[in-house]
Amino acid sequence: MNFTVVDKWNDMDFGGSGLVGTINLPREVIVGKLGESTQINSERIKERWLIKFEDGKAATIFKDYKCGDNEWCVGGFGAYDKKTKENLSLRAVKQLFNI
């Protein structure tokens, strides 16, 4: 699965994304695959990764103030697999980490 991690928010790629699920992984696993996160100066979000997949999907992984130690929020868009009802952005992130 080919992907690019970008450090600048682009409304065309990520604007309008919202929480689509969570994943449970140690931070070191995410950093090992995606590199260091973009640091955010926000009360709610401390760090994030912006991911663009070769098939056009976009997703974010971010640490929200509500998340547990190894819990990470996944942001994406409202596109779902019609058969499984699984969110496509969340599925792409899970496939990226073999979850």
C-alpha cells in the first residue's frame, strides 16, 4: 500500500474530515511506519499525521485529549464499504498497520 505523509493541512485533501474510529497501537509503532508526527499547539490535539493514499483516500491519525495511552483517533471521510459498512479511511489505516 503506497502512501505519503504530509505535514501541511490542505483543505482540498483533509478539509471536512471527521472522526471515523480509533486504533490501539503504541506510539513507537506509528512513528516507525510514518515518522515523527506534526506537533500541534492545541488544547485538544497534541500531535497528528496526515496521510494520503495512492488510491485517493485521505486519513489523519491524531492524539485527542480523550484518548487512552495507546489509543489514537483516526479521521477521514464518510465513504463506507457497502457490503461491510466499514469506513474506507479507517480501513486504509488498519491495512497500513496490519490490524
